[in-house]
Amino acid sequence: MSAPAEFKPVTAVTKANVYFEGRVVSHTILLADGSKKTLGLIYPGRYHFGTAQAERMEIVAGACEVWIAGATTARSVGAGGAFEVGANSGFDIEVRDGICEYVCSFLP
């Protein structure tokens, strides 16, 4: 299952979420059903994110390597792929080439 090409109707938050000196940037969208997502870009590098809420990361374009908290090996995820991370956990994500585009859904 891949991420939709667009979401309707939504409220877009204009202030960007900027991490790692601009190497990871996303925008928040709020859907009519009350759910929240972020749409973002990850530039080459390796980054760590903590999760307060469970998340599903869908890769729209590009590719990355992901280490979910506690894992000793990485998982490769390309366009059309996804991974989930539990609440109060975290993950490392590495982009080696190009830009990785994603949709992050915050799970109940």
C-alpha cells in the first residue's frame, strides 16, 4: 500500500518543522477526521527521531535505511514502502543519495 498522491480536504500548517539544520523539513496537515500527518523531505545523512506517539512512515520518493529502536540491522525502504514505529520509541533513518520524500501518519 503506497501513500495517496494527495489529501482532501485538509488544513495545512504554514510553519515548517525544521530539524538537523534544515536537513529534514516537514509540514503538518490536519485532516477533516481530526487525524494529523506530516509531509516531508530528508536530505542525505543519518538522523535519530524519538516518537511520543506511534507513527507510520510511507516513502513517496527516494530511499532510506531505517533502524527501529532496539534493532541491530537496518531495513531498506524505497518508494512505495513503509515502516511503523511504536509510541515512546524511536528510529534512526539514513538517506545516502538524493532526497527521500515521506508521509508520516500519527497512529492512535
